[in-house]
Amino acid sequence: MTQFTDLGLAEPILRALTDEGYETPTPIQCEVIPAMIEGRDVLGIAQTGTGKTAAFTLPILNSILEQDQRPQPKTCRALILSPTRELSAQILENVRGYGRHMRVSSTLIVGGVKPGPQIRALSKGVDVLVATPGRLLDLMESGAVRLNQTTTLILDEADQMLDLGFFPAIRKIVGFLPKKRQTALLSATMPKPIRALAHEMLDDPKQVSVAPASRPIERIEQSVVLLPKESKKDLLLELMSDRAVERAIVFSRTKHGADKINRHLVDFGLKSAAIHGNKSQAQRIKALDGFKTGSVKILVATDIAARGIDVDNVSHVVNHDLPNIPEAYVHRIGRTARAGKSGVAVSMCEPGEYEYLRDIERLTGLDIERVYLGDEDKFLAEAKNATPAASQKKQQRPARKKAFTGGGRPQGQGGGRPRSAGGGQSSGGSHGGGGAKRPRRRNRSGAGSPARA
Ligand code: AMP
């Protein structure tokens, strides 16, 4: 079995890995670290949780150890671009942790906070700069940072940067980097625009793929509850009141929806906080810190805010709304079952979201266990009549393309709510009101999914 000592890393880095308690490199580390030390470009398909941050951070630190010059003012040697403030902060934490036994300067450039301290931190130049594209571009335009000395570029979570509309900014940023440089691009999924960007920016990259990108982690127990829209609130309370829930993330498709769900949980006496793009940086940090320390048990999040969350012991993920982009499902449920643990992912699906469920099952190749809360035939009939939700979704899809070709900043959460069947009226029947009932189980295990075979 490959050991860290086989990968060509210098002693101060190996010592930091021992401090971290890492015993052996993960598969992506085994492949990426030697390739980057050799100077090769890398194209990696990997989700969070695979150890990808260390895979690109350790070779950067190794090359900094080999250089004895300090960086020039307002420059950086290595630039790591990531989609969100939280993820950038987490990467910086890793850089500093793995670099604790060496001299390495590093800083963070993200939006949502005053630029003054960031400009000062950059004034002497840094070895490693971790940034989100929007703020970095602002500081480049104001002359606070120059990238002409940057010899390593990492694009992390490229697919989310695409979804957020960051590609025009990335292209601009890359235009200021030296042509002769090392580039690594990492992405959980590899849609066409990412392949195109990789083709443009990478030179004969080593291609690495760990765990098929669109398959959820096997240790997660997944199920979906098919129910009328108005039963979601009660079911959520029932799920969150279960003592088996240690820490849970509840996903909402919209920011407004996240606030509403959070208020509902807090009113019920549960320790919950919301995190999304409309929250201030201070609020986001407070919610995330509370979640990490345990004072907040439930984090209600949108897809964008959730990307950087790497918290152990998330026992449950609940999709209050199914995502209209099926890849987001994979990212969402990957917040649980981290660090070798198992986890539970429960999704709620109202009739207007049934198409999203089918998209998810198509993408993942899974036949997710179904539980009908209420009458199954009625649900399916309503889902069938809810075709407007599906066509609405198809119209939303190009947003991704627009984000790629059009300019501008992140657009927040993609897509609005699908129209529920029956134009938002109660679907009536026996399951509409009252307290949360135990979902009636109907296991489709006989369905013979090839993925399970
Ligand atoms: P990432 O995929 O970069 O988000 O990393 C997921 C988690 O795995 C982080 O909490 C890392 O600290 C941890 N980790 C990374 N590499 C290793 C390793 N070789 N052994 C054990 N844990 C690791």
C-alpha cells in the first residue's frame, strides 16, 4: 500500500500529516501528489470527502519549500480559486495546517467582508492565495494584486463555479497568469463546459477520477417520501425530533424557503440556523461555528452555502425540496457519511417535483427507496398532471449555459419552485392535515434496478 513517504513530500509536510493523524494517502492523493510534484497539470473528478484538498495543497507546499525567495509585493505564487467563502476559508485552514512546520504565507480573498484588511494582507505578497473569483477580480482591477508571478493555479469545485456564473471571471483571471504555469482543475462532475475549460487551460493533464462522479456514496441510507406539499412541514418536525439525529442539514431550493423552514424549526423549539447567500458573512460564520460546536443541531441551507461545509458527524441530510439540478442531490447527500461514518438521507418529493426525482434516479442509476405518505395512486396521478413543473424546469436548465457564456456574478439559487399539482391547492384527501403521521412504507426492492444488481 502506498505511504505518504512514497509520494516525494518533504519532511516538514510529512510531520504535519502525522500531526493530523493521517495514516495513508487517499486514492486521489496517491495519484495527484506525485503528478503535481513532477510538474504536470491535473484534471480530477472528485467529490469533497475524498481528500482532494490535501491532494493539491501538499504539492504546492512542497514546491514552496524548494524555493528560497520570498514572494514579491502584491503577488502570490499559488492561487486557489473556489466557489464559496466557506470553502475558501476551509482550504486556507488546510494550507496553514499542513504548512505548520514550514514558513509559508497565505491569505484569503473573499467577498462579503471589507476589502481593506485583504489589501493589506496582500501588500507584501503571499505564497498561497485562496480566493473566490469575484472579489479577486475586483482587487486585480484596483491594482491590489498582480498574478504575473503565479506559477500554480488550482480551480476547485469547478462545476459549482460554473453554476454560479463564475466562468467569465475565471477566464479573465487566467488571462493575467503566466502561460507557463501548472494548473489543476477539480470538479465533482464533468459537464461539457468544464471539459471545454479544461481543454483550454490544461496542458496534457493527468486525468484522475475517484469514485464515479455522479454516484452517491454507498454508505448513505437513502429514501424518498412522496407526499402532498402541505405535509412537508409536519414530516420535517417529525424527522428532526428523532433522537437518532445528531446533526442534520436540511436543504431548501431557495433562500426564502430556507428562512421559512428555519423559523418553523425554531418556533418548534429546535436548535436551528439558516445559511444562504443573503446572509452576512458574520451570520454565516456564526451559524457554521454553532453547527460545528454543537450549539446548533440543524443547519438549513441552500445548495450554494452548503458546498463548503465539511463537518463530521452529520447524521442526517433532509431534502425539504428536491433540487432541480440532479447533480446537486449527490452533493447534498454527501454532507453526511463523511470520514468513514454512515449517514441517512431523506428526501421529500411533492407531486410537482416527481420529475426531479426521476432525473436524480437516472443520473445516479439508483432506485431510491420510496415511502408514500398518503395515497400512492393519487400522488402518481397528480405527478402526471404536474407536467408544467417539468417543462418549467427544462426552461430553467439553460440558466447553466447562460451562466457560462454570459457575464456577471453569482445568480443565487437556480430556479424557482416547481408549480405543484392542482395549482397549489390542497390535494385534499386523508393525509392533508393533522399531525405528522408515520409514512406508509412501500419498498420497491423488487423493481430490479441494474444499479443494485
Ligand atoms: P476533502 O475531500 O479535501 O474535503 O477532505 C475530506 C476530509 O478528509 C477532511 O476532513 C480531511 O482532513 C480528511 N483527510 C484528507 N486526507 C486524509 C488522509 N489521507 N487520511 C485521513 N483523512 C484525510
